[in-house]
Amino acid sequence: MKKEKLLVGLIKDDSGKYDGYNWHDEYAKYFSFLGDSVQLLDFERSDWVSQITQYDFDVFLWRACHRPDLRDDAKTKIYFIDRILGKKIFPDWNMYYPYDNKIAQLFLMDKFNVSHPKTFYSRDRLEIENFIENAKYPLISKSSDGACGDNIRKFDAIAPLREYIEEVFSEQGSQTYFPWVRQKGYIYLQEYLKTKRNLRIIVIGDKVELSFWIEDDNSWIKNVAYGGSIHTDDVPVEVLNEAIRVTKILNLHWCAFDIIVTNNKYYFLEFSSVFGFSRKGNHYEDAFGSPNAFILEKQVKYIHNLLI
């Protein structure tokens, strides 16, 4: 028997300080438009488990923040809700496991034959030394975590890279965007593929709901948060179809992809089922008429239609 409306548990977020609005408020508004009931939950409290079991919720939705301490807390709770309690939550564990973890994403892309730049990941000092001695420069170094182009470095020669490796393998490790988080004991290197622009694609269900190019003539990092500009030129159909394929094969309800296209070939850089929309320059508002390109509303409609 189909439900007439959903009872949705929305976990409170603190997105307002970054986005100018809290995502749970936007989600609540769109669920209400559809006739669903919403209950706000506070996962900062010690009684968070009691909150999710006090009513017979149909689904939970959480815009978990990417700050490392909050991300790790969310991973613990999402796993518990999804895999232990067996309750439906967005993002579920399949979606959140590789979030802000380029190493996990690399494993998945290799497993499922997703085209990506040649990547070297290792924790072995001798193997790393042999690699950098024979590598072609420049090389891109990345920390496993980091958003908006953070924790990414470009090395044009072996000497500065070797210094960086020494820092990574030192007792304190190498500082990342968040001062209390260090890259330590591993190296993640990618070939440098020169391109004039990057591509962002967001898939929800089996449909591309957003696609655009990011250009920045002043930086090799193409990111809206770094000052890149949005362009809505047509995107090759084969790239859109591949984004849909990857979303399906990874069993993700929705996902954002960062892709580069160079020499008529496309390469997936990273992906995430938790994403944001930079407020710098009102790019999204100007390009799409919404500070989040109406993606939050489309997520809510997807959940509603999936469960009703």
C-alpha cells in the first residue's frame, strides 16, 4: 500500500555560516510543499539515537558538513543508521563512505573502470622514491581529504616534491587546510593534464540535473571557490552518459563529479554525494537563478517520488 505522505527526519546542519541558509530549512520547505511531514533532529545531542526511534520515520536526510571532525562523526552515525538499524537515510553508507576521501574514490574508479588521470598512491618510501625519480613532471599532489581545490599542490620538479615528501613522512606530517589535520604517511600523485576548463556534473537518480564548465585563465585549478566562472556550453553526451553509468554502478542516489576534458578525452578527477555551492560572486544565482541551482529541491522531489 502506497503512502500518502512521508514522515521525514531532517538532521539540523550549520550551513548558514557558509551558505547564508541552513540546508535543513530549505529541505523542510520543499518537503512541506509536497505535503510531507518534517521533524527536525539534533545529532549533536547525546540522545540522538532516541530521536530517530521516537517516531516511525520513513526516511532521514542529513546535509553533513565536510569539516573533518563533523564528517567523521557523520560517518559513524550514518553507518549505524543504515547498516545496523536498517533505516533509510540520505546519504546512505554507499554514498558517504567515499566522501572527502580521494583514496577510497581511487579504489572505486579503478574497480569500475572509470577513466581518471594516471594516479600513484603509496605508503612505501622506497616505492615513492623510485616513482618520483622516473616520473614525468609536472605532477599534482593531493591530500586524501579537502574540498574546493584545497590541499592540492603542483610540482614542476623533483626537488620541491622530495622536500614535501619528507614533510609528509615526518613525525608531525604536512599541514592541510584544517590546521589540526595532517597528511601523514602516504603520497597521492597524479599526472598533470593541462586544460582550459573543468566540468561539473550532478546526477540525481538516472538523470543529469546540472552540468556546466568552470573556466579560470588565472589559475591551473579550475574551481568556482577559487574564482572560476561558470559557463553553460553544451557538454558532450558521452560524458553525461558516463556520469550516469558511474552513479548507477556505485549504487549512489545522487552524485557530483569533477571532470576534465582534454584532447577529446574525459577524465574523472573525483566525485561526491555531499557537495556545496560556493557563494563567491553569486555565480550560481546568476547562471541558474538559484544559489544552489535548484538541486536541493530536486533532491527532495527524488526522495519523495522514490518512497511514495
